[in-house]
Amino acid sequence: MDKVNVFLSYTLRGNDVDYLILKKIKERLEILEWLYVYIDILDNDSINHQERVFEELNRANIVCIIQSTQINNSIWVQKELKHAKQKKIPILWLSNQDIHEILEITSYEGLLQSLVLKKILEKSYC
């Protein structure tokens, strides 16, 4: 199976999402070796930070956006969303329930049973 590149869009504004939650999301989803999750705050060590964001967006099979209370107030999330739409990259909105499900995953088998994974795969291969 080809690697599925997931671009995770989020904002740290508000109390919904923080660094540790993002790190856990990445760890849980990347239990599958063929799934790569790009999370800017964790993966972007580039000199040209903004250019790297768009490179990763262009490489993505799917953009997953964490629906937090402050998502509409984030200029960067709006830029990422606009870019994904322009490039016709599938978009999956992740609810609090979806995030909770991801954080509860503890095994390879658990991830394979995950409804969130099924949504990601369905959207990224449509």
C-alpha cells in the first residue's frame, strides 16, 4: 500500500487542542507504518516555515481539520483550508468525538477498527 499523507490542520487558540494532544494523535495514527501525519508544530523544522507548510499540503492525500472552538479565528487554518480546496485535496473535519477516539487507540488492531481511520481512508482515496 502506498503511504497515505495526512495534513493535520489545527489551532492552539483556546483550550481544545495542545501540543501533547497533537503529539498523541500523531503517535496513535502512525502506528500504521503506511500512514504519515504532518503536524506543523511537531514536524516543521525548516528555515522557510511557511513554504514547508504548503509543500506538505501539496503532498497530502487528505487534510484533516480539528474542529475546535477557535478554528474560525485562525488565519492559518483558513489559509490551509483555502489551499486544500483550490488543489482539490479531500478535507475531513475531525470532531471532539473523533479526537477522543484517536486518543483511546492503544494498538495496531484498535487503529484498524477505528471509524476515524476508515473516514480518512475513504476520503483520501475518493
